[in-house]
Amino acid sequence: MRQYRDFRDYHIGKLRDPEDARIFISIALEEYEEDGDIEAFLRALKDVTEAQGGIAKLAKHTKLNEQDINDIFSNKENLKFDDLEAILQALGFRLSIEPTKIGKSAIESQQVEMLK
């Protein structure tokens, strides 16, 4: 009889690879940009945290305590930019800026429309 692994175990195991974790977080962020579902993005961060050693380990590498991190991941506390940066840094990532797929910013597009 074939033995099956639990999907959650498989998923967390895959996220131990830094490149898989980076792709997972990037996709979660792109989806957040599209649908505004912050809870899904926070779940992605939590999954990568679990794969990288857990909340206690993350807390040791940030200025946040375990309760703060749990509150952030459960969306009980608003995610602050500084906290996001600290969490990403501790997980081995950083924020970066790149142009949107459209190419022009909303502000730039509005200025062009106003000049017409």
C-alpha cells in the first residue's frame, strides 16, 4: 500500500528552500495587490516562518515578541511597515520596488488625462 504525505508537511518542507519561499511570498504579495486579501499574505508569511524554524526563532531575530508576531499573522494587529521589513529580513528577504505591469503610475496617467 502506498503511503501518502500530508499536504501541509509537504508544503512546509518545500518552503524550507529559500528560492521556493521567495517565490511563494512573491506570489502571495502579487495576489494581495490584486485582491487586497491581507490574511492570505499573512498566512504565506506564517507558513514560511514555520518552515524556517517557527515563531520563537523569528522573534529572536526581530524586535517583536512571539505574541506580537502571532497577532500580526492572525491579523489581530495591523501590520506595520517596520514589522514587515523586520519579518522579511529575519526570513532572509527584503522589499524591493519595480514598475507596475502597466508601465505608468496612476498619478502620471491622471496628469496626462488632465492635459488633454
